[in-house]
Amino acid sequence: MDKAAIHYFWSHRIRPVKVWYLLVPCLVSSAVMVAALRGNNLHMLDLREKVYQADQANGNVEGALQDLRSFVLTHMNTELTTSNGVYPPIQLKYTYQRLQQAEADRVKTVTATVYTDAQHYCEAQIPTGFSGRYRISCIEDYVGSHKVVARTIPDAMYKFDFISPSWSPDLAGFSLLVSILLFVLLVVRVAAGRIAKALSK
């Protein structure tokens, strides 16, 4: 391509596109992107707080958790980091404690029933003796053979972490693409201007 063709292309195709035609929309799009990314993060924090509240109040934890999961997995800038650095970041502490307490209560109730059953069983087996001292070993053997063991509740089932995507098809994602495109065009426009000026010398 000769200088005349380059000059014509510059004068009629590139030069009419002023730098500020690209700079202003790029800045606006970037501002929209920042606001959208911040909005995504704030909404994630709100959903995360609802999970914590449901966990503490014994509310609909599964529903709150599902809302948080769905949002994080489909929106940029929604990493579930916490200020105290705990990992995994979502831990259903109160739900887990309630389950542990329920299991402890179950063991206590069943153990009490076993002792009652042991007394009835040993009274039938050893009906003699007013003080019941002859039945002690019988009761101990019965309780030992019917010992109640607390079930282990794996805490991993109550800890969660969701990874947000690097790009998402929402306002933040599309404004990011527009910003990148406008920035590339801006760089090309500035570079073309410098090249044309250098060739015109």
C-alpha cells in the first residue's frame, strides 16, 4: 500500500473518528462495569447473610443456600471470601450444633429406656431380694450389651464453597466486553494517528 492510499485511508476512514468518540464511551462502559461488579458482590453478601440468619434461626437454610449457590455460580465478582479467612467460607455452625445436640438427646433418651428395660428384665430374671443388690450385675450386663453409641455427624456436609465464573452474561460481563473492545479501538486509533503522522513526514 503506497503513501497516497495510506493517506486516503487515514483521512477518510480513521481521522474522522475522534479519540474522544472512543474515550468517553470507554470510560462510561468501565464505570458501568465497576458499578455492576460492585452490585453483584453486594447482592452476594446479602444472600450470604440470609444463609447465616436462617442457620442461626433454624429457618429455611436449604432455600437460602440454594439462592446463594445459584447466584454465585452465574455472576462475576461473587467470591465467598470472609474477613476471618475461614475455609470453607460457608459453615452452617448452628445447624451442625443442633444436629449434635439432637443426637446427644437421642442417646440420653435411649440410654434411659435401656436402663428401665434392664430393671424390668432383671426383676423378672431375679425376683428374689428386697434391696435388688443381686440384680446389679444383671443390670450392668444388660446395659453393656445394649449400649447406645452416638452416631458421628460429618461436619463436611455442612460446609460449602461456591466458585464464581471469570465471566458471566450479565450487565457486568457485557460492560466488560464493551470496555475491552472500546479500549482496543482507542489504542488502534491512537496508534494509527501516530503512524500516519510519521509517514507524512
